[in-house]
Amino acid sequence: MKPELGCCYYPEHWPEERWEVDARLMRENGLSWVRVGEFAWSRLEPTPGNYNWEWLDRAIDTLAAEGLKIVLGTPTATPPRWMLKRHPDMLALDAQGQPRKFGSRRHYCFSHEGYRASCAEIVSLLAQRYGSHTAIAAWQIDNEYGCHDTIRSYSEAARNAFQTWLKARYQDIDTLNQAWGTVFWSMEYSSFYEVDLPNLTVTEPMPAHQLDFKRFSSDQVLSFNRLQCDILRQHSTAPLIHNYMGRIVEFDHFAVGADLDIASWDAYPLGFLEDRSDYGDEWRARFARQGDPDFQAFHHDLYRAVGRGRWWVMEQQPGPVNWAPYNPAPLPGMVRLWSWEAIAHGAEVVSYFRWRQLPFAQEQHHAGLLFPNAQPAPALIEANQTAQEIESIGEIKQLQSSVAIVFDYESAWAWETQPQGQSFDYFKLVFDQYRALRALGVSIDILTVEMLGKTDHKAIFIPGLMSLNSEVVSQLTQSKAQLLIGPRTGSRTTNFHIDTCQPHLFPDAQALQIESLRPGAGYSASTGRVEHWFEHYRVPDKQVALRTVEGYPLLISEATRHYLCGWPDEALARALYTQILSAAGVDILELPEGVRIRDTQGHRFWFNYNAEPCNVGEVTLSAAGVEIRPSNRSTDGI
């Protein structure tokens, strides 16, 4: 399949006489897809039960007349004001008990049954009207689950649904009491209806209570999404998509993705650098106009896994955004680079947000492919260039990488619940490993725990996995891959009790103590330092592959299995991962900072995130440059 480009368009924002001009310009600039409708509920149903479809009919026909394929969004992320009169208690409440009021978007609680029924109604009517329309080539369900911290609600509807969820999970209250350990602090319950939500307590709530609430909240997203999937599939054969976000871990994207056909995400490299990067001000300053060299790639690989190989970028940043602490313009060439990097990781479509910058409302400072006066913005030139290059290169086929990392949402919830140290963050732990591997010129696949028994990767990295059941332990024991496990892997049971078997796969290792480390108080090794977290073990000398300078075991090894007792800094990670990859027979290429590669069948892609040119061997990269070189790879060493 040849990759394609698209954009997000809001015909309800512009005079109808402009629609035909916009559609023609989209086609002339190499765009094939256009997303519409995901925020249009108030125009589709201005008052309860009174529908206005005609404008959307005309907009769809106008876009289709230029040969554009349409992604039609369900509008459930932006319920209109009259919905609050119908369901006054539909608003989510935050952890402090304050309502998430009307006046922006995503102002609903996933657990509110009345709002779900209203969503089912509008989605059913959309599906009936447009399900067989030849121009509707895909559906987007809702928009950006989790954006603005909107997964976990502490409303009455959520409390009632949580109690029902607990009853289904545990069957009887004594089982819950035992699983949670409620004998501590006299927190025992005599009924599921006594269990409240884990907020507004005097001090820390029961960790197992918190973890179950996070599981429940994730399941509510899953069932809300499934409700719409089931309706759409009754009336349409077009693929179903949701657009996820960056560094959102409050719900299980893999579980939601199992009901969809394609995963997508919204990529805002400069916004995310300012808003979600924790690598310091110097790092932000260096890449302020380019974005983090690994953040986009990590999510490309994550959503490639969530979509089981099929994924898009639904929203690609084209210029300054409006919502980050600082909002610079991209360095010339970066919009093209971001587009090609997504394609190199397997994106079927890269869609720019948005077609035209708005002169009003919250996003008026968010750039588009056109300025508010309808003149071309700089990104339109780069999008058009990318479209022409796609035509010349043609189909790009993915290949399985030699290296994989396990990413697990439940582990993120667990370590958020009890980080046992201010700086312990599961996403960052995984991302640090991903970054270090990418800097060694490695292409990476992302796996779930369930995939471990079905993979033949040469090296697998398993950072911070909360629990390991006997089946997974057996799979890892039998694996022929080089395995790097830890820290914190297998340290808790599924009920959030300390697992006395840690570290799994090393029965001769005895845990002594575990400590979290303040900045600057780590342990040194020959090639770097351990930061944030360290686990002390008594281990037979023959299993100690590396010690700290203080003499503590740092890397426990037996055959192809390795347990890392702490969180390595960049230098130590590079040395350790080089050793693991070498043992696995994986070729590495140490890259300059800001330069990255991606291998596909037949091509090697080079990306320069630096603001200055860079040479790597025979490859010369301009600032914000992309080089696409032919290669003879049909596999990646597998």
C-alpha cells in the first residue's frame, strides 16, 4: 500500500461557497484524505431531536467531487449545551470533586448511562445516513480519549458503575477484602455498596483500591468505544479508527484498539516537547523547533502495535500550536521530516491538522496549511513536496525488527499508584530504554505481555513490568532471545501485594532492600551511573555480570537472561545495551545526537533532528534533513 496524505477540515467554520475551492486545493497539493464532523454535534442536532443533515450532505458531496476520501467522525467528544439540560449529572468530576463544566470539550463522564444512550442515538443516525455512502472511507470514533485528564471521573455515576464492576470482578465482598488487604487500618467492607471512589481521603488510599479504580476507568473507555463500534459495524464496512494522544497512559490503548481496524494518533512534536518532555531546559532549547528526536518514533511504533500493523497519524502539527507553554514555528523542513518519519514507521496516512487556521475561538493561534486569510502557509509547501516524493518512491513495506520493548499500561497505573520515589515514572523508564536503543541505530517493535510467547525477536527489553504470571515466566525461560528485565519487574502480584518471588527467573537471588534515589544520590558503575531506583540482592557470584563500584550487584545474568537492578543513566544504558545487542547478533550503529535511522524492506531512512547539517559516514544530512537510501533488507536479521 502506498502511503497517502490528508488533512482535518471543518466546513461548518467557513462559508459554503469556499468549500469547493478548498477541496480543489487539497487535491492539487497531493492530499487524498479529509477528516470532518468530529466536533459538529451542535450543527447536526441544534436542539434535541431536530436534525440538520443537509449541510453535511453538501460538504461530503463537495469533497467527494474532487476525489477525496472522507473520515467521518462521531461527535461525542463535544456534546452540545442542551445535553446538560437532558442530563444535568453527566459531567465528570475531578479528584477534588469539582465538575468538569461545559465551555470547552470532553465534558462527559464515561459511566453516565444517559449520556451513553444519547451518544448511541446520534451515532446510529449518522451510521444509517452515511454508512453506505461511497465517499465515507473510514470512521473516527470520538476524539482523543484521555486528553485534558478526562479518563478518571469521580462522579456519582462513576461510583455506582465502579461498585457494579467490583461485584462482577470479586463476586463476594470477603474476596475483595482479602485481595485488597483491607484488614490494614480497619478498612474492611461488608458490602460492595460501601466502597467509595479512592479520592478525598485523609491520606493515601489503599493501593489495590486505586489500581482497581484505574482498571475500571480504562474498562469504561473500552465499553464506551465498543458501543459506537457495534453500531457503526451494523451499517458500514468502512474501517473504524480512534485518534490517541502522546504520553497518555490512563487507559489501555491495546484493549480499545482490539475493537478497531486502525490505530491513529495526533502528533504535535513541538507542543509535546514543551508540554510532556522531562529531559530539561537545555534539551528543550536544543530541539525547540524540531521536537524530541525519539518521542514521535516511540508513539509511531506503539500505535503500529496497537493497530496490529495498521496505523495513521490523524493530526500532524503543521506550524505553531496554541496550547503548549511556548509555541515556536517548526524549523524549515521539519514538517516534511515528521511526515516521512511516520511513513517510515508504517503510517498508511499522515493527516495535517488543520487545513486552515481559524481566526476565532480557543485554537485561533493553532497554525494550519492555510493562513486565516486563506493564503498558503509554509507547511503546505512541505506537504506538497512530501506528496510528490511519495509518488516517486511508491510502496514502503515494513519488516519485523530484531529488537522489541514491552509496554504495559497496567504497570503504568501501578507505579503511578505507589512510585516509592518522586522521579519514578513508568513511561519515562520505557522511553529511556527506547531512546538509548534508537541512538544505537536500532529499529524497534513494541510488544504487549501477551505477545511474548509469539515472537522471535533477537533481543527483548522488559522494563518495569508489574507482575509476571507462571505462563509468562515459562515463556521467558524458554525464550532464545537475549532478555533484559527490570527494574521492578514482577515485584507485585495482580492484587498489588509484594511478590516474594522477585526477581523471577533468578531463584537464587535474594532481595535485601529496595530504595528510591534523589537526584545525584545514585550508584556508580564502570561505564555510568544508576539513578532514581536501586534494588539490592544477595546473588551467587557466578550470576553477577556487573557490580557498582560500591560492590553491589547491578546486572544479574544467567544464559540469555539478564536482570538490571536499577535505572541506568544514558552512558550506562548505552554500554549495557551494546553488550546485550552484540550477544544477540544485532548490528548497531552509534549515531550522533539528534540523528536517527529507520529500516524498512528496501529502504533505510535517515533523519536529522539537528538545526545544523550532519555527516554520518557517507551520508550527508542537511539541517532538518531526510535521506532515503535503497537497501537490500527483506528482514532485519531474523
